[in-house]
Amino acid sequence: MDATATVTPFSTLIRTASHEQHTEAETSTFMSDLLGGRLGVDAYTRYTEQLWFVYRALEEGADALRDDPVAGPFIQPELMRSTELERDLAHLRGADWREGVEPLPATAAYADRVAECARTWPAGYIAHHYTRYLGDLSGGQIIRDKAEKTWGFERKGDGVRFYVFEEITNPAAFKRGYRELLDAVNADDLEKQRIVEECKRAFALNTAVFRELGEVFPLSA
């Protein structure tokens, strides 16, 4: 084999391999209706609640992985979202927002899988970390903009703080650095393929949440 042959960077591989699942999640009926302004703030609130369960699993698992040789480099405090989600939910539901907040079955399955990877498979945890945080830094900004315009939230204020990364002043540079971490991930080719498959699973779990939210908030015919 030609030693100078170009090897596809892992960050490119993971993005292209999961493109189909990513598109399916982005174009779900629920998200299309939400971004199209066809659903009320109650749907946005319920969606935010579901995010909280997933991010709580992601971030409770992060502490134990800080020194892990595979997942450790990805644990960056400026990404953490749980506190912002809790501020948003206090704004959306009131100070006692925790009462009555329940995960949908698909959300519980998603959060359980994230927690399982955090406990037992650090490389798999990276797949969930990547699909969530890089998505928030990119497409999440579209949701923030739509939410501000549709429901009148203060720009980058309470209700949309989840989408505001105050400690990341240059998102493009941050994403570039994150992709470099992926390219340098401490895993062999077989493990990288398993990470890609887990990435696809993460998008599928996310799509299942959208599907159930769509059943809770159907548009009347």
C-alpha cells in the first residue's frame, strides 16, 4: 500500500457515516413543526424538559471520565449545559419545575444508554458527546433564533440559555479543535468503527424522542 495514501480523518468519517441518521433527526415532523412556528411554547417547554434528562446523564457521567485516556480530552467545562437548562426550565415552568417533569419512554432509553456508556465504555460516550454538543453549537443556534422570534424570549436570555455558550467566544475555532480531538482519539480502527455505530445509534435515539414528542403534540388535521 502506498504510504502516502491519504487517510480519511476520523472526524470526517464520523460525520459522513452518520449523515443519514443526522438528517432524519433534523427533519423530523416535530422539529419541522417547532421550527415552522406551528407549535406552541408548551411543545418547546416539553422538548427542553427532555433535553434536561439527556444532559443530566451526559454530565453526571463526565466527572468520572475526566482522567480517562480516551474520553478525558473531550470533557470540557465550557460545554456543560445542565445549569443553563435548569435556568430555562425555571423560566418556562416556574421555580418548582422539577415537580411533574417526566422523561418520555424514548428519552429514558436515550438517557439510560448515555449513562451506560459513561459507566462502561468511554469511547461510546464520545459518540454521544459529539452528537449532542457539536449539534448544539451548530444547528442549535437555529432553534434559539426561532424560539426568540416565535415566543418572544429575550435574545440569548432566559428560555434559550441552553443554546448560548458564553465561554466559547469563537464557535468555529472550538469546533475545529473538537474535530482535531476526534482525529487524535485514543482508539484503534475497530474501536473507531464501533464509535461510528454508536454515533448512528445516538441519532436514532434522538429521532425516537422527536417521534414521541410528535405524538404528544400532533398538528390538528
